[in-house]
Amino acid sequence: ADFDRTVTRCFLPCGGRGSSAHGVIEGASLLSEAFRQRAKELFEKYYPVEIDEKMSIEEKIPIMNAWYSEMHNLMLGEDVTTENIRRAVASCETIQLRDGMVDFLQKCQDTSPPIPVLIMSAGLGDVIEEFLRQRLPFELKPSTMVVSNRMSFDGDGRLSGFSEPLLHMFNKTAAFMPESSKHLVDGKRHCLLIGDGVGDLTMADGLEVEKFKVGLLNEKVEERLQQYQDLFDFVVTHDGPVPDICFHAIAGDNN
């Protein structure tokens, strides 16, 4: 599953836009006003490209690389520490789990044996794991793993760099899975793939599995509905909850 706008909501109950994993850091008071303003400008510049149904993925990839590189370079100039990340997540009210996601993740973990869950995100793995630790009412089991960009910290706990190669929304494949997680998919024949963007369709590429693809079409529904219906096996519109079909899938209901 993807994380931003998939595990989490795209829009808040009040109608405002929910934060992404990057957005948790960008919106935190620990970062400078200049940083927050520049991050907002970059979002307004690049997000329309991410969701533009008329552009090919090949056209989008270098643009997305530029967006993430600019954001990471900005963050390196700020006071980002492991403790600040914890506080930023705790104080962020604009990132929320999608309706039904708590039950879905818990059912996956409580199944015997547990159903592996790989959360593959172009966001920040350190932020995502901290968010899940704080917001889920249960501990994550080893069967649930986050595959994402990672921060590096120096001896004082300050941000000093980011993992390479960069994982963004249009190069997600099983090739990014660390060796430590590959045992989770060994021998598996079926994959439930959940994402809010067409770039998420490749998350299971490299695995010899039969995929059932659930697309979460959160916005610009009328413009993109036909595209999503062509590419996904099941489509949820308007930031809806985790659909029943996902619960049927993990229960082994082939119907």
C-alpha cells in the first residue's frame, strides 16, 4: 500500500487538505517561516504535475526527482532532529488515518499467520513509522514494514542526509525492498495493491504474484475516473473509507 492519501486521508473532515509525511515536517513550528513558504511554493508548482492525467509517467519522473531533491536540500538547512520529528508528529493535527485503515491493518496483523503489509512510500520513512507508532492503538508487528526514503542523522541526532537512490511516486517497485523485508513476500502468490495514484500500480513489479489493484481516486474525480477504471480493478472515489472488498480479499474471499 501507498502511504500519503492512501493509508492517510487526502482531505480532513473540515474540508481542508491533509498533510503528507513531508508535510508533517514542513508544517512544524520547528522549521523556519522561509522553509514553510518555499515548501508551499514547491507543492503548488509540482503537485499539479503529479496528478496531471495528460502527462506520461516518463515525462513526470525528472520533474518529481527535481521536487524531492529541492525539498531534501531545503530540509538539510533546517534544525531537524530525531526528537523534533517525534514532536512534529505529535503536534500535527492535519495528518489522519483513512477511515477503516486501523481495522484493516489490525486484521492483517491478527490473522494467523499474519498477512504481510508493505507500506511503500515516496515520503519519509522515519516520519511514517513515528506516525504509525503514535496513532495506531496497537504495536506494529514485524510483518508490517515501511519501505521509503530514509533520513541519516549525525552523532548529535541531527539530519545529515537522505538515502539513495531516491524513491518517488513514479519509480516504486519491489526493487526498493530491503533484504530484511524480502522474506515477507517469498512464496506469496497474491497481492492486494492499494494506492491513490497511477504511479502506485508498479509497487508489486518484480514479484511473481497475481495482483488485485484498488485505486483511491480522491480528487478530480470526473476528469480521471475513466483512467482509474481502466487501470485499477476497483475504484474508491472522493476520499472514501477502506472498501469492504479489501477486507474480503485478506479474508480469502475469492468472490
